[in-house]
Amino acid sequence: MESRTLSILPTSIDTQRAYYTIQGSFKYLTKKIRLADFSVVNGQHKPVYFDARGVYSLIKSISFLDRQGQIIDSMYNTDYMAIKMIHQNNPAQRDINRILFQNAGLAVEVPSLGQLKLAEQMGKQDATKIGCYIDLSFMSNYLLARNVSVDFMNIQIEFQENGYTFTKPPTLFVDEVLTGEPVDAQDVILYDQIVPDKLPIRNVVLDGVGSGAIDQRMNSYTNQLVSNLYLYYLRNSETGAPQNDGFTKAHAGMKYNLIIDGKVVLPFGGLDTDARRLAHITDMTGDFILPGASAYNHDKLTDTIELGLYNPNLNKKYAGTHSFSCVGLNQVIVGELTIQASSGFDGGADHIQFLQALAEVKRFYQRSTGSVGNYAPGSL
């Protein structure tokens, strides 16, 4: 198959958002839609290193719309990209993906037995010295579910307000198919869309020890087919606001369980140990890379010294920073979904910790009619 790369300038762009239009007058590869040929600086004009989401930390939200203006796919919480990042293998994280995705230095090296370090060097490969590249197809399960399209598409991007400035605005690049490769034959495309939810948990201090627990119904996923549900605690800023930067906050004694229509999803105590949480996320989503065990499990109540690999470019120690959990549901939430979560907390009384949930919800798009919605078995 032969193709050529076309550049598409933004229909409209400012410091907060950008709009791009693929007219649909030619065949194009849906898995090779990307932003490139742009430059970014920060307010201090210092080397730029992104958080756990890599270069996707530039994007606050993204939507893909059809000709009628219907949202086919969207992502309003780019923490999901941090989860996708850790599923790249170690050599890729060190080489090509470190350059393309500008990730937060996940690859590790083992110089000798008993020694482990990050393959990250101070002041090397910052985003101002390397041409940035944002793979938009990697952000959309809809685009990844397709191959060749001729459909009209409008892409709306909202940028993060985190001190970054484009000195050269991004250009959209699309690969046009020049040979007789047929357009995707299927009329109905099924894919997973990321639906976020956020739950506050109040810290209760008894005898000098803080803890929190919730037993709460989640209304965000009723009458939807949920594949996987990711759970993790957010770090708080100095003002107490939750930070969605792709990094997590591990607590002592974290426990999760779900109840669907009165039935317990995870028997035997649920995800009540690090081993179970690690086993479930591996079984449901595949292998992923951890920059040291302390990045996944860090007990601040017992570890008086914060242990973990140190990232010099972010000035961050990987201690409890990649503590993601996953529960595989693969069913329609007909009645109610209740989450039970508890953990030991640090901080004063009434201090709020936020539990972030990201669900992979099954959606469908019917090309012939332009219908889009939540998919359930027998709905089509």
C-alpha cells in the first residue's frame, strides 16, 4: 500500500483550543493521524519535561466529531494516557517512545545485580530540543478500531493551562492512501470510550491515625457496558485541589471492591493487597513496566525515608507514583454499581483525598446513519 502525507492547518486556533477538519474527500489511514511541526516553551524558557502523561499533558481534552457535529469519541481526562504509557515495553520506553511521546522517564537499567536506576539523564532530550509529535490516533480507540476511512471528521482539542506556550502552532498530518486499498467494510464500529468519575473521601483521625472509607453508588456508568474500571488516588496540590498529572498517590492499606446489583464482584476481600492489585491489572490489561517496586507500593506510615528511583528532570522520586488498580467487569451495569474503598490517610482531620475512576465504556458508531451511542448486546 502506497500513501503520501498531507498537512492540514488548523481551521481555528488560539492559546486555549484548536480545531482541525479532515474533509473526507480522500482515503486516509485512521491509525496515522498526528500533530507535529510545532515548538513549545514554558514560562521560564527552561528545558521542558512533561509529567507521567508525556507529551499528552499538553492536551486537556480532545473530541472527534462527524459531519453532523456528533461526538464519536472523546477523552476528557488524559490520565488514561499515563496508563497507556506504562504498557510500552522497557526498550521502547528508553528509545523511540521516549523521543516521540516525551514520557516521564519510565525505562530502567540494571548496571549490576542488586542495582537499579532510571535510564534518564539530567538535561537530556527535553521537548525544546526534540521535535514534538502527538499521536492523536493513540488517544482514540475509535481510530485504532478502524484502518482506512473516507469519512468527514472534525477534531477539537483543548490545551492545558499549565504554563506551556506554542511558539509554533501544531499542524495536523494525515496519510492519504494512493492505491486501491478498500475503505473499511463494516458499517458499525465498536470501541471503548473513557468515562471519568471522581469521588471525595474525608480523612477521619482517631488516636492520631488517619483513615477514610466510602460505600457509594456510582451513577456515571448506569446502563453502560463497562470493560475495565481503573482506580487510583490523586495527589493534592498545596491548596488541597486534586492534581490530574498522571501520577498517583499510594496510601497504606488500600482496599477496593465493587458491588453490581447486589453481587460482590471481587470475593475474598477484594483488592486488599498490592499483590492482588498488581495481578488484576496485569490480567485485565497485559504486562506493563514499573520504574521500581516503590513506585507502585509506598507505605508512608511505615517508611520513614521515601524510597524510590529519582527522576532528576522532574525533581520527583518515584514513590507511590504509579499505583494504578484495575477491575475487569465486562458487563452492562443494569441497576447500580457501588464502590467500597478504604485506606489509611496522612494529613489532618477532614482533609479530603480524591479517588479517580476511569472506565472503558463500550460505544458504537454506525456510519450509514450517523448513529452513535452506548453499546449493549442486542442493541443493534
